[in-house]
Amino acid sequence: MKEAISVVMPVYLGEYSTAAMDDRPLKFRRAINSFLTQGGVEKELVIVVDGCDQAWEICEKECQGFKAEITYIWIAKQQTFSGEVRNIGKAQARHPLICYLDSDDFLGEGHLQAVVQQFSDDVGWVYWTDSVVTYYEHLLAYSSVPRLLDFEQAAVGTSNIAHRKSLDVMWPDGYGHDWLFVERLRAFPGEEIKDTCYNVCHIPMANSENHEV
């Protein structure tokens, strides 16, 4: 029997220095839709609204008809690079497997099914290569390039991992908290898996000359 998976998505639509700011509400809606269109797996989305009225309003409008699959909760605004937002989402999750989705990224077709199917019983966490979106038009047509995994250069983060909820690992606070979390996961058996499709959109150096993602 395939295991079920929870997707934790923190969201704050205000400005922060490391992200491209264009169309963030539209990207948030796209992220939600990319979850809803995942087939072949029992799933839930846990949205943690990090003190943002606009994000809460979008949840109220977009998620009302999907209460069986989507939970959204409000927390007070956290400090920049707060791991506590993901800890709260992780605690709220109902399913034994957990992965993460940034509100300006999106899941490709079949991503969650591939993660669950390749998650073996004796592995505590898995990791995969994501793809950096280099161009899009109206959030529909886009091109992307795979991004190399590199543990030594901290080129593995929230877009590359899923883990068992039962692992005794908490998210730290501070810059690089995603990398530090992966370092903590490495104390448990992990395995690289294939055929996943996670699209990263918020990395400034991935922007093309004329189009920001």
C-alpha cells in the first residue's frame, strides 16, 4: 500500500530581498493548483500563512472547495528565515511522508506520485534534482534546466527533499535554515530518487535577461 504525503507550504507575499517579486499572488495560486492537479496519490496541502493578509484572502477564495485536501492556518509574522513556519506546518501534517513547496514554485505533473512510489521502507528521507525556471510567459509557458545537487556546496534545500514525519528533526532559524535542516536529515538513511519534477522560480541568478521568474 502506498503511503500518503503531506505538502507543507509557508507563504508570505510581502517583499524579501532574495526573491523576484513579479506576480507573487499569481505564483501562489499556481503553486496551489500544481498541488491540486497531482494524481495517483493520497495527499494534503498544509498552508502556513505567515502574517500576510493578502495570502489569507487568497486561501479563503481558492481553497474553500478543497477542505478535504487543503488546510490553511494563520500565524503571527515570523522573523526572516524562520524555520518555525515549517515546524508548525510539519506538526499540523496528518500523513507519514512530508515534503515542501515554496509559494512561488510549482510541482510538475506526477511529482508527488513519483516521490511516494520511490520511498522505500528502510529509508528515512529522499532527495532529487529540481529544475530552475529560466523563462515564463503569463505563468504558463516556461523553460527550465536541471540544477545539480551538491551537498558540499549546500546546493540542496527544501525543493529537493521529502522525509518521514517520524524523524526527530526540527527546522532551525536563521539564514541557511533549509541547508541546516538537510544536514540534520543526513544523520538518517537517505536515498536519491528519479522521475520527480519540482520547478524552482525564486532564484534571482536564474532570471533571463528580459524575463524574471
